[in-house]
Amino acid sequence: MSNVFDLDELKLASNVPVVHDVYDLTPDELLLSQEHYESEVRSYPRRLPLAIAKASGALVEDSRGQLFLDCLAGAGTLAMGYNHPEINQAIIDQLHAGLPYQTLDITTPVKDKFIKELMNFLPDEFAKNARIQFCGPSGADAVEAAIKLAKQTTGRNTMAAFHGAYHGMTNGTMAMMGNLNTKARRQGLMADVHFLPFPYSLRCPFGIHGDEGAKQTLRYIERMLNDDESGVQKPAAIIVEPVQGEGGVLPAPAFWLRELRRITHEHGILLIFDEIQCGIGKTGSNFAFEESGITPDILCLSKAVGGGLPMSVLIFDKSIDTWKPGEHTGTFRGNQLAMATGAKALEIIRRDNLVEHAQKAGQYLREGLERIAQYTDCIAEVRGKGLMLGIEICKPDGSKNKFGEPEADPELTIAIQRAALERGLIIEKGGRQGSVLRFLPPLIISYEQLDFAIDTMSKAILATAGPAQIKEPAVADAADWYQHFIHTGKGGADEFEAALNQTTRVLKHVFENTETPYSGMDPQQLKAMINNIDLDNQQMPLDLVIEQTGELIAKNSIMVQHPHCIAHLHTPPLLPAVAAEAFIAALNQSMDSWDQASAATFVEQKVVDWLCELYQLGNQADGVFTSGGTQSNLMGLLLARDWAADTISGHNIQKLGLPDYAGKLRILCSKKSHFTVQKSASLMGLGENAVVTVDTNPDGTIKLASLVNTIETLKNEGLLPFAMVGTAGTTDHGAIDDLTGMADVAKQHNLWLHVDGAYGGALILSRHKTRLHGIEKADSVSVDFHKLFFQPISCGAVLIKDKENFKYLLHHADYLNREDDLLPNLVDKSIATTKRFDALKVLMTMQCVGPQALGAMYDHLLNQTQLVADMVNKSAEFELLADPALSTVLFRYIGNNDESALDGINKQLRIDALVEGKAVLGETVVEGNVALKFTILNPCLTLSDFESLLKEINQVAAQAERKLG
């Protein structure tokens, strides 16, 4: 996408200004002439003293030959930037077509084309019942028309607007303006206007930050409308900017707009959206209101809708088209040149994906501004949507106003704007006390130009406000340290409560606004942003750290809750388990000795005893919690190794190390068993070659006859098989070995049987638990709760049939688990000293959800997996590669491609789906073919979710085919 469109003689040495020092901004002849002839009402030249000589794209050359990057773009009017060649050509073509410049409201082919382009640009739900009205060429006239239409339709005279609103400078629109200074000398403005609080986290009228403050504004509005003593008559309409521009670049949350729509519906009030400044792609959507999923009754448009030329329109539901002919007119409502350029601009925006570019480029600019905020003291907040962004400037000394908010600094704001201009960057200001610097660049701005804007803003701020003051930490100031800890006693946990409440709000906002399993941010860009975090010199208040963590980390994480996140054995965590994590972290107990984890020790033993009974391991069974399947498998095989040496020769590995016959020890498992069997053998000093893998049946289960033959072969070769691993749920197929048969073989040959139940072990709670028959005969069992027990990572356990075998791990330490201790010490059973209180998650889950409900969830997942497999099997685009055994579906995209191309296409498909944020899919190999994998672990999904997912994969596959030729 090109962002610079050269005009003859325009000095463009590069796509960005090259500023060696600072520009000369003393008034030249043109500026002095303007000052002589023009009224005192002029405004922009006072803050931006330049006379434009030429312009192209996002660049402006002044009468002195100085080049500027324009991030104001005609207050948002020039969406395509200056002199876009196709816009220019549309004007030329229109002039040569023989049509008049303006035609009142008489139609023309140009007008008809514009209307159809605009209707196609609207959300379908709104467009299908919409009517369009052309107004005088200013946005204010569109709002005036909306006021008239609302009043005549409802028969009511009252209007409601918002604090911080800006809708124009006419009698009616100015009455609905929030800025008191601008209308201080105006008398006789439109009566019966009432102002409502707008969501403004930094300066919330209710003193509450974030979404909770926004919810209070809704409560205020709804309470007022339901209060017969409020003194406010029901309004004809409520008018709102989905993103306030002049008010300080304040975006209304999507949920807030949805609730406002509900309230107006319930009260029969018309809802007017003023998208004169924020519409036409600037916010990363065609219209800023689209994110909320609702439609207004009336939409006001101007500025960018005319492609850079004067135009304003109303679009409203046809049910409220109560106009009589000529009730609202304007001579220049038939501006044919603006209709031609407006249609062309909408065509370019759609064709060049400029709305998506605005979303990504806006995020890039926002993150750059947030980085500046980390090393300066004068930025209270960075906010906005897409390429409509603002930074609120506050006193660098950290002073607060009477409401405890950062003190605004309008003088510094002006100084920064001037310093930016001196360095080649044009930006606007606005907001409360004129303390917000605003960015409204054209949609065609490039990343190179954004880098220039970010760098210039950094230089301008450092030149005026200076860098953040580095506060040397006090040598021993306990008062400062106090805030960073949880304390006992009254008030000791206040900071803890505030931090968890804010974290919850931040995560709630992330989850509520998550639409894809991954944000789609380029991985290298994400890496660079994280690497830019300064861990040494930029310590910030906890509330800011939490907010930034939500913005950078949480928003760019893989969302396991999303229906299209279906690659790995990662489940959405259950709420009681998430709540347990807060207890675990805050209590911070290590499960070593009873004097470190009093109640926790008893809880873990309680849960372990329950599990041993659940798996029917017998009265001598015991266990211990681990970090997950890998550690559980290691512990099971470690005990097996030491037991084997003790059994074979009475050798004590714990004291003496490996015996001289260690090189002959062998572990058997299937070729589909988890790689941690080999990893465990390596860690135990036996080496990966000590693991002998046995062939499997077509369904992925171990061949018992081959197992027996292999054992006998190993013995005949003088080797010492001592353990076998049965798998209850292989990673790919979900296959469950014949555990009863393996137990019989183990007994016959005096082998230790370890069952890896990390994936399928949860079946013990379901009506399919008979598939685990034989697990009760195992010597050790791995259980992984962060899989199908829906626990947060990490959480596992190893259970053993005879607790006496834990003696192979026992070691006494005088400081920890003395031999004369009477109270239990769980470190006696663990290879880890420090160990988390993960058993609490299982305890709280069983107390809240219960094993019966969990079992029903598993039954549902198994049934749904079969239905999804059938869906794949019946599709012409996909091929099912194996019958599901548990909850995995193995398949591949085939389309109309040759067999030789399928591996490459499926590999590319998975990568594209991931990095573009469309879907998180698994990849494996089935009988030599690259396979995609659904791992179905979310019981809340429906078949329609999978239909949607397959459609998405099909679209990504088509893209992969094109990419690979």
C-alpha cells in the first residue's frame, strides 16, 4: 500500500520529514496577510502557524519549503490524505462529464453510485431498513436535521447529550456542546437540553475507574429516566459520539453502547450516533458503533464521508421517516463533486483493506505512545480506537486535583504541540482544559510514518516536560515497602483487595472484548514490544502495571476459552479452581512440612485419599500432588527403577547410585506413548535407549502379543525389563491401552505397571469409566488435573498402590522433616521440596461442581467428538484420518489438490490460522500424512461453533493454496 502520492515539484526526499534541528515557525508573509485580513475567530493558525504550499498523502509542505507529517488531516476529513491520485481523477472525471457542480436534491448517476457505495459500507442490519438524507455540507447541519427529525417523530421537545460532547457550532448543536468556554457568551441556545455523564475512566464523575465507572453512568441514566422526581422530561432522543473527539478522544465501551441502546428502546427514545468525526474507518471498524453489535435510529455523517470535499448525510431507520417535502433543505446538499469523491474514497477503503490497516496501524501507534508514557511523567493516559488516539497531559510533578485525579496541564500540552510542530509533526489538541493531544492521521499512513510520529512525539515531550524523574529508593523505608505486601490485621489487605479487583476488571474487559483465539499481532512485533519493557529503571504504580499487562500480555495471549482455540490439551479453567488460585497465591504456602502448610497438608492428603479410593487402588495406596503429567510419569518410573534394583539384588540406588547392571534395565511402552517416558529414562540415568517401544493396533493401542514377545526377547538377550507404561489416552488418537491385559502381563513377569492417565484418567468420573478397567491393578498412576478436570495449570498427582514404596524418595533434613516429627510432612513423598497447594483447586472444584457434573461434561465431550468427526467426514473439503477414541479429531484439508501438495497446504494452513488469530489448531502426523487436530475439551461449545470453525479453516486453506501456488 503506497501512502505518498507525488505532485509535481513536491519535495519528497523520503516518506517522512527530515528535520535536522527545529523548524522556523515565525510568521511569514502569508501568515501575516492572513492575520491582517481574517477575523479574530480563526483558530488553527494560532497553534499551527504554517501556510500550506503543497500536500500529498500524509505530508504537507509549507510556504518555507518545510515538510510536515500531518496527523490532523483536516480534523479527520481527509481519510485518503492529500491529493490521492484516484480522488483527484474522480474530480477531473466529474468536471469533464458535463454534470453541474451541484443539483439541489435532484438525482444523478453520480449521486446514485454514492448512495449505493455508502449503503454497502453500512452494517447489513442497519442498511436493509435505512433511508438517506442529504443535508447542507457541514456536519452541524446533519445534527440539526437529526434534532428536528427526532422531535417531530416522538412529539417530545427535550434532548439529551453528554458531558464532553461536540456536535457543531449552530444554535441547536451548540446547545448540546459540553464545552462551557466556547458557548459562554452565547444566549438563546436551544432549550430543553440535559447532559448525562459519559464514560471517562481517568476522570469518572463517580470516582470509579474502568468499566465499573461506565456502569455507574448507565445506572445514573436509567435511574433518571425511571424517577418521576428527576425533573427531566423524557427526551425525544439521546445523541452520543461513540468516540468523543473534541471531548478528549474518549471511546465508549461496546457494552455501554449496548446498554444505552437497551435503555432507549425500553423508554421509546431515539438513539442518535454522531460519527461525523469517528466514522468511515478511523477506529478500525467501518463505523465506531459496529463493535457493539447494535444499530442506532439515526446516524450523522460528514467529514470523511465526502472523500475530502464538503458533504453531510443522515441515515435513519425508514420507520421514522416522518419528513414532509422540503421540511429540511440546503442549497448545497447536491454537491456532485463531493458525491464523486465520496464514492471513490469508500471504494478505495474497501478495496485496499484500509479499515483493517487502521486497526493494526492504530494499535502500533498506541503501543508507541504507551512506551513514551513509560519514560515520562506527564502522560496520564493513552486512549482511543484505531487511528483516532489521544494522550492526556498532566502535571509532571504528579500533583492531583481536588478529586484525586492527575492535575491537567494545558500549558504543557500547548508547549508539546508546538515542539512537535517544530520537529515536523502536526497534531491537534482538545479535551478537558485543552490537555489532550489528539491524533487523526489519514487511513493511508504508513508504518514508517508512524515511527516518525512516535519518535517526534518522544522528542517533543522530552524537550518540554523532560524524562521521568528517577526516584532513588530509600535505603530502608519500610513505609514505602509496606504497599507492596499483604499484611495481617485491620486494613492490612486493602491494597491486595484493590489489586485483585482491578485485575478482575482488566481480565473481564479482555475476555468480553475477545473475538478471536489470538489477537493476530505479528509475533516479531509482540516480541519486540515485550523486549522493550525496562525492568531496571521504569518502575510504575501497580494499577498501571496491571492495566499494561492487560493491554500487552492478556490481549495478546492464546485464549483457551475461545471456540476456535482447539489445538492442545489446555482446557478452560473452572471458576472455583480460579478462585482457589487466589487463595493459593495469597497464602503462599509450600507443601513441604506441616509447620509451613498446616491446613493445606490435611487438604492434600484428603484429596489424595479420595483419588486412591476413586481409582480403587486399595487400602495401602497413597499419592502426592505434582506439577503435571511429566513429573508424575518421572516419579512413577523413578520408584519403579529403585524398586527393581531393590527386588533384583537388594541394591539401594538412593545410597549407592546405579547398580552395575543398570545398562541392562528396560522400560516397555507403546510407540504412541508420551515422549516423557524417554525423557524420564534419560533423567534417571538409564538413557533413552532403555525404553523399548512396542507396535500398536490401528486404533493406537498397544499390541499385547507384541508386548509379551518383546519381554521374552529382552530376557533371552540377558536384558532386564522392569517396568511397562500403559497409556490411558494417547496424545494424538486418545487411545487407551488394554490395562487389564497389561496388568496380567506385568504380574506374570514381575514388572512394575505405571499407567499414564494424564489425558484419559478423568474418565473415572464418567459413564465410560469401564474403559479404564485394569487401572486399579497399576503400581502407579499419573493423573493430570489441568486437562479434563478443568483445573488451571499446573496441577497433577501421582498415585501408588503401596505407599511403602515412597521409602525410595525419603530423606530427612534436620531443618525440615526431622525423624521424630509427629505431624505429617508431604516432602517425604515428593521429589520437589517447594510445592504449591494445588490440591485446594481440586477440593474447591469438587465442593462446587462435583464429580457427577464433571462426569456428565466428559460424556458430552465424547459424544460431541463423534458428531464433529462425522461432520468432517461428510465434508468435501476435509478428510477424516482416524476414528476418535477420546476427544481428538484427526483430519486434513484436501480441497481439490493433488496428494503431493496436501502436507504443505495443511502446514501452511495451521500457521496462517494461528498468526492471523483465526484458529489455534493442532498438527501431527498420521500414517505419514500431516494432520490437523481438534482437541475438544470445552463442554460449552456447540456444533454450530464447529461449523463456524470449519468454514474459517476452509477460507484460510484457500489463502494457503494461493500462497503456495
